Amino acid sequence: MSFDPAYLAAMVPAVILVGLAKGGFSGLGLLSLPLMALVLPPVQAAAIMLPILIVQDMVSVWAYRREFDRRNLATMLPGALLGVLAGYALASRVSDAAVGLSVGVISVAFAARRLFADRKAQSPVTKPAFGPGSFWGAVCGFTSMIAHAGGPPFQIYVMPQRLSPPTFVGTGAIFFALLNLMKVGPYIALGQFTRENLAASTALFPVAILATVAGVWLVRRVPAERFYTIIYWLLIAVGSKLIIDGLLALRLHP
């Protein structure tokens, strides 16, 4: 694979965004695949990204190994496995654009409601529950398998619980670390891991690790209320991007 200036200009910022997301600023990672898709086919971009995600997971899990919510993991992981299996079974039938559009609409509606309507009404804090956790875990697994877009469904389920920022980030770190490991087998079965793609992933590991450490450092220094406000606005921005990309893709390929 040729590491020309255009390739590096797209890939390095994409990996930095994913690293900051893994460090705690959830939502930024969804901007990485569109960047990578400027220089690579989307499927190849997703295949290169998965090993990078796994390496970043190691850093974030270590950083937050004592700060996570066990009940959220227990309620979401069984559904996540079912979602990954469903994504694998439907990978050749489901349009990335349709998945992205659906996730985008849900994300924008949720974040806008939390930013504007719920703040006026002072909505009650929710608790983890097996039913909603299983549902949103399955949505996470499915959208993550199809388009590495599991972040917004996770936020929709967990953010109303108003966990402390480190606990929120730590729970997400462990959840997505396990979810990404679940995806390795299906990605191998789909033939998406090649020597060329793995070499590209390996070359980007140092950038991925440094960006994740930077994200962890920033999260620990941002006050809780400001942290959640930033995440809601990022969710709106990312959701809007997914909606626009989905509509354009569906218009071009009805």
C-alpha cells in the first residue's frame, strides 16, 4: 500500500479522531470512516480500522480499569452479541447508507431532546435495566458490525443515567473492547483481513495509542456538566453527518 500524502492526510486525522473518542469523547470516532473513505473503499477502510480499534481498546481499558458500571455491561453484552451475529448475517443485504441514516436520525433526535426539552423538564435519572439494555446492546452490535457506528446507541442508553464522566467512559471502553473482539471472527469470515490491510493498520498503531492517551488526559480534566454538553453537541454533529451521507448515498444508489 502506498503511503502517499493524500493517504496520510486522510488516515492520520481519522485515527486521531478515533483515539480521542476511545479516550472519552464519544462520537468523534464516527467521523473517521468518512475521512478514510476519501482515499479507500469503505469496506477496506472498515477492515483497516478494526485492528486499530482493538489496540486503542487496550489503552482505554487499562486507563479506566477501575471505573466502569458492571450492571450496564451485564445488560448490554448479550444483546450486543446477537446484534453482531445479525450484522454478519445481513452484511451483504443491508445498505451502509440505510444504517447510517437510521443511526443519524435517532442520534440527533435523542441529543436535541436531552439538550433542550429534558433540561427544562429536569427528567429523572434512569437506571440500567435488562430489557432496554438488551435492545440497545443489540442495536450497538448491529450498527457496529455494519458500519462501526455503535457509539450513538450506547450513548442513548447510558447517558440518561448521568454516570460520572470516568465511569461513563470506562463502561464504554470495556463494552466496545469486548464488542470489537466479537467482530473479529465475522470480519475474517467476510474476507476483510488481508496482508495489505493489516500492514496499514500496524503502521498507524503509534498514532492510535498517542491519540487515545490524549483523550484520557482531556476527559479527566473536563467538568461533568461540560463533558455531557460537549458529548450531546458532538452527537448532533455526527448524527447530522450520518443523515446527510445516508441521504446522498441512497439518492445516488436507490
